[in-house]
Amino acid sequence: MIRHLFYSLRYTKPSQLFALVQFKLIKPKPDLSPAPEVCDFTSLKKIWQKPVEKFQVLIGPVQFRFLNEEHEIHLSQSWNDPASKKLWLYNLHYFDDLNAIDSRKRTEWHHELIHRWILENPPPSGNGWEPYPLSLRIVNWIKWGLAGNRITEEMRQSLAVQTRYLMKRLEYHLPGNHLLKNGVALIFSGAFFEGAEPKKWLEQGMRIVSTEIQDQILPDGGHFERSPMYHSIVLEDLLDCVNILSSQGLQKEYSDQILELKKTAEKMLEFLSDILNPDGSIPLFNDSAYHVSAEPGELFSYADRLGIKYHQSAEGCPVMVKKDFGLYILKSKRIRLTLDCGAIGPDYLPGHAHCDTLSYELWINGQPLVVDTGTFEYSGLRRRIDRSTLSHNTVMIDRAEQHEIWKEHRVARRGYPLSPSIKEEKGKITFEGGHDGFCRLSGKPVHWRSVSLEESETLEIKDDVTGQGRHLIESFVHFHPDVELNLEKDGKGTLSLKGEKTFFEMWNFDSYQIEESFFCPEFGLKIPNKRIRMIKEGKLPLDIGVRFKG
């Protein structure tokens, strides 16, 4: 534990540590003074564009469904029930349902829940007053008001108190999507209210967002935490900022900032469009799950309503490279492989990293064949499993992890990509790359992976481990739950999926095992599936591989 903490702290910025100490030691008091007036936006409300609609999570007057779990909020203490998971309680305090599908049918429920939240969550106690849920709730309440719902005096006063408290609790110790969320909330409150105080909120929010998008958005348009889910979340934040600033008559005053937001959103939209799976879903690398961020189609439609255009790569392009993010996509008529050979995230913020370097997702004939395990939860034993090397389609050496992932969101020693490249010639696409995550082991082993995709619809994935000494090599392939495996002892056979058969072959292994596992495409959802563990032991260098014939 001490060693892990040491290696984690060595990557942390001094400014983060200073901000963390401040955040822990300074407990500000809430400012309960009267709220500023709300801007007169009645003449501008037609400019406000309908934002992304969330999935319905309020399924009864006091019944919520988050993370595939249902609970009722009957009592005041239910908002902070210690028996519920922290992430479930966070979702409860977001108030996403205010802007969800068919939300107008639940307006009475929403009014009552807002009233209850104000009465039963006095500042600054409980989960709802932590900066992240505080930020999301501020934005959701204001969106709800801009959609034509009545903002009561009680609600207006609470919004002001929440925003003032957020101003004193900005998450500079967690630069990344958390701090960006804080900035977005300040922009919304600053644009929604009028007067000198809201002006300060707006200016602070603009400073945070402008600074953070410079740091967080990579040159290829991807988000620097390397999670497609968080990429989508941040993209929606930027679109929301364009929407609120434009609809509140602030186009002239903040024209440069709005232009910067639009250009950044264009890059992020192009990135998202290029990496989507054949069914329009996101890859599940790092902390990613379905139905947490907005659906990609909703984001594209939202951008269109805001007049934000973006360039899409050619439909039949056989190769796509997102080098800064670390995604390499190889395509043929029937096969699509997306491979991760990027950093696990910024060194000072690796909280959403998994041991998935050189892992891949494989689709054949528009169907998912080889899958990423996904993310079941943000705390508990299952999280450790989901983040581990054996839960990804990659190689493990001597039962060690690629990266020393520990606790829920920490990483000690970590590896880095080595020389990733991709080329296309004579009807064949080839990727090559490696990582040095195992160099801390004796003999300094290095995992190299080469992938070739031929016009004949043959995909070959070859793993080479170089270094010194004798080592145990294990390579994993995780299959979609609908895939049926029909394999012989020699490692050859077929994979059946919805009537389609794919030839599959393993080679140069000592032995292999078919194991029971789980596919976790959503938080709180585990679907039984199968994985193959191929085993090779001996003196380095060693190689092992698999072949798919589509």
C-alpha cells in the first residue's frame, strides 16, 4: 500500500496536492443571502435549443432506477442512505430526469422532488452538496427552467445558494471532467441570473472551461482521460455551453469563447463519429459503459440544432488513426477491429484507466464478436476485476498487471505505448506496437502486438514477448455472450453468432482453457460470457497468436 501510494503521488501535480489539502481542511459556510434576479429570457427562449434528452430514471413518484438498481426515496435520510452505493446516490442528486424522455408527463413529480430535495438536504451536508453532483444538478434545474417549467422562489433561492457554495468548492484537485463540470455549472448560473454576483460566476466558469478544454481535448479531438464515455460527456458539456451562452444574448460579449467552444466541439464530434461501432455504440475502453453518457445520435442531432457542423471520415476508409487518444481502426468489408494503443490517461489523472493496452474489440458482419469486458461499478471487488489485465483482450505476463491499478481510481507504476504504427499496402493492413508495462518484472519483458487484416477477410493477431529469462505468458480473448464456441483440442474451430460462422484458430500455445466470465456493458449489469485463456511458458522471446477468418 505504501509503495503504491508513493508511485501514485510521484505523478501528481504539486498544484493538485495543494488544492487537495485546501479542499479537505477548509469547510466553507453556505451563503444564504437573497438570490439575484433571474434574467428576463422570455424574448430569447425561442433561441434556446432542446438539449439532449436523457433516459427516464424516475419510474414512480419516489421510485428511481439507476445503474440497473431500483430504490424508493420515501424518507429524508434516503437521499444519503449508507446502504446504497455512492454512485447510485450521486445519480439520485443529479436530477437528470428533469430533462429526460417524456419528462413533461412527470412535471408534478419533479416539482415535488425538487421541493423535497431543498427541505431534506440543507446546505452543506450530504452527497448532494459535493461539487460533482452539485454541478450537474445546477445545470439540470436551469435547463428545466429554460424548457418552460416554472422556477419557484424557493428553487431560485436554492440555486443561488448552491452556486455560491460551488464557487468555494471547485475541484482543482481533480482537474479533468470534474473541474470542467464545475465550470459549466457556473456558466449556466451566471447566464441564468443577472447582476454583479452572477457576472462573477460566469467569468469564473468561462475561465475554467476555456483553460480546461485547452488541456483536456487532444489534437485528434479525443478527451485526454481516454474513455469514449467521458469523451461523450464532455462533448455534451461543450454543446450545452454554446446553447446557454447563445440563448441568453451573450453572443457578442463572448464571441471568441463561443467560437472556441464550437471549434472544439467540431473536433470532438468528428472523433466520436469515426470511432463508433457498426451499431452506433461507443467502444468500451477504460471506464466506459452504455447509457451513462448521451447516445451518439443524440449528440449529433444536438450539434445540428446548434448549427455546429463537423467532418466525417470517408465511409469506406479502411484505416482510421486517432494517435493522440491511442485508437487504431482496421476495416474490411466484413471485419472491423478497434485497438487501443494509447496512454492510460494523463499521468496526473489516471482514475478511469484499465489494463487494456493493446486490447481490441472485433466486429464481423456488423455483429460484436470479441468484446471489452466493460465497467460494472465504481467501487467493490468487481471493479478491480473489470480493470484488470485478464478482463481485456491482451497479454498478461507472470500473473502481473500491465499497470499497477489499485483502490477504485488509482494507478501506481504504469506502462507506456511503444512505437505504434499502421500501414496499408497490397490489400493488407498491418498494425504494430507495444508497451513497457511489464518492464518492472525480472528480465524486463516487453509485449509487442502485430495485427494484419487481408482482403481475404483474414485477421491475424500475433503477440511477441521479448526480454530475458523464463516467463509465463497468458493471452485472453473475451467473446460476446451470444457467441457459441466450437473448438478442438488443437485450438481450431468455429465461432457461431446469429447463424454466421467465423473460423478461429490459436497457434503456438502450450495449452488453452475456455473459462466462464462476465460482459458488463452497463453499470450494474453482468451477462455471462466465455473467454479463452491461451498459455505459453518458456524462455524469452516467445510468441503466440490467433487467427479469424470472416
